[in-house]
Amino acid sequence: MSILRAIGLMSGTSLDGVDVALIETDGEGISRFGPTGYRPYAEAERAILRRALVQATELTDRTERPGVLAEADDLVTRAHADTVERFLREKGVFVGDIAIIGFHGQTVLHRPQAKLTVQIGNGKMLARRIGCPVAYDFRAADVAAGGQGAPLVPVFHRALAARLDRPRPIAILNIGGVANVTFIDGGDGDPVACDTGPGNALIDDFMRARTGHPLDDGGAMAAKGKADEAFIARILGHPFFALPPPKSLDRNTFSAANIGLAGYSADDGAATLSALTANAVGLVVPLLPRPPATWIVSGGGARNKTLVGMLARRLAPAVVEVADAVGWSADALEAQAFAYLAVRALKQLPITFPTTTGAPRPMSGGVVVDAGGHSMPPAP
């Protein structure tokens, strides 16, 4: 199969900013990792996105963009276009050498049980502005077929794990706004995956409300606090945590407003929420085909040393490593994944599986348009 250069874009549920990455792939293996970049959202932009998350709870039609959702849709598109243009300029990459851009957009609502998932951002407009084919709307086909539409990255995790010399089984844990895990036990078999529970979103929202800072940098606040074990046990009694894979969450299923955090200091709240994330990951272990021997932690949570330490203690005797330590990019991994998924979408290769999303069969996904915003035929 032909090797293509692709750019991936990711704006996660933590609302921190846009990650961008270039890879070379045939849609199966990974030939080369290229440069990466990042464009943070300004606080005013985050405020618009947070308002959009609130308004999105009222949606019943995934194509509607009432009120602030229209403003947020335009913001997301422009921010991603700005990110790509700056990336191409600074890295000396010619847009004509890029086969496709993978554009995840910004998830504002995820209710697969209602066959409803909404990612804002206009893929056709992005393609026209950059002058490059774009793959977008990766989740819709899976959800329409009865799948969870998440997580999407496991097929990329499988490609990464194929290059990794670590004891099997391997679990790749992505801690973004919501945390998810991919279980890989060797070979080309379909990965097993699911969301595990809250990730950074709950911690970040709490820290912003308590301190005005957007995150617990490095887990410093959590390191000084004391976790409320009774609170954690109560939250982990939610039926979600006993469900077998595949399963997925909306960002706000376990929001601060839903679970009650009013009485906690910044230190104790950060410690409690970090321990909640780690213990939720621990609960997924008996639901996997076998206990993993190796855990690789990626996403923003890999930068939280206190959380990684909690995971190491909770998941022992398995070895817990962060993605950077094994030669991966903890920060850019999801952007790299959407470059990979874009090539698979272009070639109509499966991106979701019964074992990752509950789809009825291995399914391709994503809408693919050319540089003019028109539908494209599959690539050879």
C-alpha cells in the first residue's frame, strides 16, 4: 500500500488547545513520525467553548448550531486552520506534499445511547482554506450503526504497540478530558478498548473554579492534599464502572455539578479527583481479557506526576511508564492518531471495531473531501 504524508489535528475535551502532528503511513504501519506543534486556546476562546458545551446539552439534531454553538463552530474551524498554516510555515512543509488532514473537531456532546454525537468544526471550510483534502466527522457512522463512537484511537495504538518491545499484554492509557484504555495482546487482532472514567476535565474544571488556574500543574496541588476515600467509593458505585468494554462517556457525565465538590479545599479536591481517575482505571483491569503487564500513559495526564504515581501503585505489579519514556509523544499522540485515521478513512480501512466501540462490524468512518470541499473517492 502507498505511503502518504498526513497531518492530524486534535482538540480534546480538556479544552486546552489544538495539537498538530505530521506522520507518514500507509494506513497500517507507521513509516515515520514528523514534527509536532501546539496552539493553545486563549481564555476567551475557552469561555466560548465552555458555553457551547452547556448549550449542546439541549441538542437533538447533530447538525444544528443554535446560539453560541455557531460561534464556537466558527472559532474551532479558524483555530485549526491557523494552527495548520503556522505549522506548515514554521516546519517548512509544502501543503502539496500532504495527502490529507485528519480533523477531529471539538466534541461538545456525546450520547451514543441516543445515537447522538456532536463534533463542531467545519471540515469543508478547513479544506478550502488550507487547499488540502480533509477527513472529518469520524464518529458519526459508528454511532449511527449502533456503536459508541469512542474511543477512536485504539487502531493507532495497535500500530504503535507493534513497534514496542515491552511485556504483553500492553495497555495504552490516554488521559485526556476523559480517560480511555486500549488493550493489546499481540499480533494484528482487533484491539479491546473503552473509556475508563474521568480524566483531566474534572480536575481542570475544579482547579479553575477553586484557584483560577486551568490545571493542577504536575499534580503539585494533589500531592499536598488528602483524598476522600468515601467520596471516591461513592462515585465508583456508578453503574458505568461495572460495565464491560466497549463503553464510552460524555465529558460532563461526572462533572463537578453532578458529583458535588463544594466542600473541598483545592489540595484535597485535586487529590480526591486524581485518586478517582486512578481508581477508575484500576476497576477496568478485571474487565479486560487479561491483566496487562505493561501500561503506557499518554495525554495530558502523563504530565501529572502525582496521578502517574497513583496509577503505578494502583496497577502494580504491572509496570507503568509514560509515553515519552518509550519514545512516543505524550502530548501529540492523539494528533498523530488522527493523521493515521485520516489515511485509513481515505483508503476506507476500518477505524472502529466491535471490540472498541461495539460497532456491529469493523467499520470505516469519516467524511473525506478534496481541497475544494467536495467528496473524494477512496485512495488506492
